[in-house]
Amino acid sequence: MSTRPLALLIVAAALAGCGAPAPSVPAITGPATTGPASGAGGSAPLVLRVAELDGFSPLVISGDGRTVYRFDRDSTDPPASECWTTCLKTWEPVLAPHGFRVETGIEPEMVGTITRLDGGRQLTLDGWPMYHFRKDVRLGQTVGHGVGNAWFAIGPRGGKAEQAAAPAKPGTSGRPQVLRVAYLTRFSPIVINGTGRTVYRYDRDRTNPPKSACTGECLERWEPVLAPDGVQIDAALDASLVGVITRPGATQQLTLDSRPLYYFRADRKLGQTAGHGVADDWFAVSPDGSRAKRVS
């Protein structure tokens, strides 16, 4: 298993995934930018970011990877929600009681708030109140798109996300891998990917030089975080800590502070951290590459 440093190629986020041939070493796009944020009592602001899911044009997700939607029956001038009572059993307003933060691809001035009848502070994008679909329970789900021909995943400028053709390149999406920071309840900050999957480290791996000890049967439970089309890194992560190793078969696995990165295959729902503490060797990884910690 060979190792090599991760070459830093900073390009505009708008050019990511534009169809150029993938470099031999993953490229880094970014960094992300932040918009207005406020908070109280140390509570983290809600995060809005852009995701590129297979089969869709870019759409907005929350910091924990949940798809964000708009409702065509709402009004935008002035912004107002038409989702009440029975509607709320299916659709959940995107609330920001402790402020919000937006990342690259979303213009901060397009994000606003309305106050709901119950006092909740609901976020809007280009005037459209935003929601989650309660039946989206798995990573990257967009089950609510097209419901009633009135509900649609929302694009970065407030328009309806569009369903697109599947990637032409077999085995890859043609888009860079994304590493972000998430703030989950009862955890210190952790690293996730662009669709919200928790990222882990394995204490039995080597770091000098970086080398994965997860082979054979281990791979039935743990999935290396690969980057065949480069990597885009959140501003909250230090790009200099991100590297790559070449696994058998010439696949490129990302590392953080020389720790090879993985997903736990049993994590199927948004925000799951079921792999944390497994065999006292596997842990969700912090932005600096150390073990994430449970907090009260």
C-alpha cells in the first residue's frame, strides 16, 4: 500500500465537477464560506449547505445531511407558510432558534426568517419557507421531491431542484468527495461527508507512514472513504491535514492527520454514529483527526 501527500489545487467551488479529467491525486476545492450566524447558550447554529446527489441538480441540505424542501403553495412576497396542522405531521419547518450558518454555494443575503404562529423561527431561501420531509430517514433521501406536485427539493437560489440524468462514468459520480464538520447532539464536532454520513478512524491503523489495517472481513463492516474525483473540504477543516493513501486495487482512500477514514456500513439513518466505540477501536473522527467525544 503506497502513500503520497495530497496535492492542493484550489479552484472555485463553481467549477467543481465540471467534467475535467480526474487528477491522479485528489484536488481540493474550496474553502467554504460562512454567512450570518448567531447563537445563545453555546448552542450551534443551524447549517445550510449545497449537496450534489446522484440524479439531481445541486440542492440544499442541512448540516446533518437532511434534504431541504420548498412548498409551492407558500407565498414569497411577503414570505409566509401555508403548512399548518395536518401538514405538519408530514413536513417539518427548518427552524433556527440559535441562528444559522450558510456555506459556499448559497448567498447569505438570500436567506431569511419568518416567525411561525407558535413562535418558531423558520428559515427562508429567496423568500421560500423551508422544510424537511419526515419520511426522509436515510442519508441522501429525497422522497419528498414531487409530493402532491407541490413539494420539491430546493436549489441553492430558491428554485426547484431538478432531477438529472445519472452520471455517465461507471463507478463514480464525477464529483469530488466532500468532507464537512457536523455538530450532532451529545457529540463534540465530527467529520461527515457531503450526504451526512459519519466518518470514522481506526485505532489499529498506522499513521507514520499512513496505512490501513482494515482488509478482508473488516471491509464487510467498514467502507473506506474514497476520492476518485478529488475532494472538497469545508472551511472548518484544515486542508493541510487531509491526505490520501493508495489501497490495493489502486483506490485512493482519504486520511485526516494521517488517519485513514472510513464509513460504518450499519449507519443508515441521518446523524447515526453507531460505529463510535465499536471494539474500543473505532471512533467518529474530529476535525483535527482525533477521536470525537461524547458530551452530556
